[in-house]
Amino acid sequence: MDVASPILLTPGPLTTSQTVKQAMLRDWGSRDATFVAMNREILGKLTSLVHATETHVCVPIQGSGTFAIEAALTTLLPSAGHLLVLVNGAYGTRMVKIAGLAGRTVSALESREDEPVDPAELDQRLNDDPTITLVAVVHCETTSGILNPINDVARVVRAHGRALIIDAMSTFGAIDIDAREIEFTAVVASSNKCLEGVPGMGFVIVRRDVLENCAGNAHSLTLDLFDQWQGFAKNSQWRFTPPTHVIAALHQALEEHAREGGVDARGARYALNHRILVDGMEALGFHCLLAREVQAPIIVTFHVPADPRFQFDDFYDRLRRKGFLIYPGKLTVADSFRIGCIGHIGPEQINEALTAVGLVIDEMGVIDCTPLFEVENSGVD
């Protein structure tokens, strides 16, 4: 294992192919005709991945996915609007904070971090509060790895005649979102994650007829989705300096995504990675936070063992020295850590990581990986 270039078992940034890396070795002029054509091709491909070419447009934004989330929320939500965010993790909470800092009216409908958002509760909230104009939901909340039921959420939102934003940051390109079946105002994602590009560009796929009426809504010059769209419509160019190398990498990544077989094939590889990871970690004695029926094949949260010899920082460092990077937990409901299933990796890399985890817990002298809450409830001293 090349420790200098570790496998990233995280929710992003991720391990990328050598050819995606090589795509960044050339410099591009941002107004060069070839680069402009590349941008146009990328935006078309992204829109087609959610079957929305007839109804939606794709607007890119420089920066990480959170930049695109802020652009979407503050452009699509006018000052007189009211946003309801379905929150069951850190990324829903972040959307609430973004809207609040922008001076928008925002409410949260909260669920436990280890439970999906509840469409029935959403239905009741929309019945009770006619002032709500826009609903936002995270598709896969990587705080825990839970997959939220966006199809059911979309049906409820549509029945009440409200607008819907889906944060698909960690699912876009691997779990199907079909605009012909799910009515959404906007889907937001980024150049890395399941597309296996590199970080640096977010994008919003938004209904054209909605965006046409959003002039003047944005609180920011650089994050004005309407103005960004108008710039592309005028000359197919970015308003401000684009992340040229990131865009070239995404262009290559999208070609590789198509060659692999598109959304279904990418999702199947991740699902296999997920099954191998969970089965292997459970065989080592670790316990998953989530039930399998609500777990997305994106990133898995494991309980920290009660064994006092298990210290996460030591566990992390030892795995890093063996060539694997994982993520600490972000939960409030339990001590945990997370291991990702996505990126340019397959069963071989997952099995190598499992071997490394087994070696590390042996090195640490960890005997029992049972989590603290199960030890406390077992009646064993």
C-alpha cells in the first residue's frame, strides 16, 4: 500500500483515477473555445443524469458543494419566503444556518440522526403552516450515512404545492434521481463524491421556469445563481475565474462514469463495497449504527468499542500508516467513526482496508469491539 497516496475511505474528497488526475496537468484559458465547449458539454451531461434536460438547467458555482447549497437556498428563496429544512444530521443543520445568516425565515423539522426524516410529519407541518414556501432535504445525510426517502418527501411537497430542494451531494451519480418521477425545484451536488472528480465546483440543476423569476433574490454577488445562469446563457462563460483544472478533471470523470455504465453501474459498485465493508467489520466485532434498510451505500457509521484500549486517534493514525484514511464521527447520539464506500475503489481496496483494521485492533490490544451502550445494558460488570 502506498502510504504517500492513501486510499480515502471518506465522504469526500475521494480517491480518484489516475486519468482524472492526469486531466489536471494541462492549463486552460477560461475564454478559449475548447474550454467553453467543455463547460457546455459538462452541464448538459449533468442535467441528463437526472433526466431533466427538458425542464431544468444546470448552473455551476465555484467552490465546494456548500457554496452551491448557499447559492441555491438564497437565490430560490426570496426575502418574503419561508424555508423548512428536514434535519437529521449536520448538513441539514448547516442549511438552517445558511438561511438564517442570509436573513431568511427558516424553520427546522428535526428527526433523530439515526432515523430517516418522516414524510408524515412533513405533511402535518405543511398543513399547519401555509407560510412555508420551500422545503429542503438531504438525500444521504453523511453524518450517519442514512438515506432519506426523497421520493415520499417529494410527493408530500408536491401535494401541498410547495417547492423542493434536494441536497444530493453524496448520492448524485450513484443513486438514481429522476425528474420524470420526482418533482423537484432543484438538485444540488458537486464535482467530487460519486462523480469521482475532484473538489472545487458545485452545481445546481434547477427548474428553468423557477429560476427565470429569481432576479434580485440572492444576498451575494458571487453566489447569485440567477446572474450566473444569465452569464452562461449569454456567452457560455463564467462570470469570474473558473476552476479550470477541476472542470477538466470533471470532464474526464464524466466520461469514465459513462463508460462504467452510468448511475446504475456506479451505484452497484458502491453497494458491493458497502456489503463487503459491513460484513467484514461485523466479523471483526464492530457494530453499525444504522439498520441496513435505511443505510445508504455511501458511508457507514460504526460505534466506538467500549474497550478502553480503543482510542480513535490511535486507531486513525495506525490505519493512516497502513495507507487508509477514514473519518471521525459527527453524531450526538453515540460515539462513532465512519468509513466510506465511494470513490475510485472496489472490493480489492475494501478487503485490504478490512485486513488493515484487523491488524490495527490486534496491535492496539483491543479484545472486544462491543459498543459502550450494549456493555452497559448487558448486565455484565
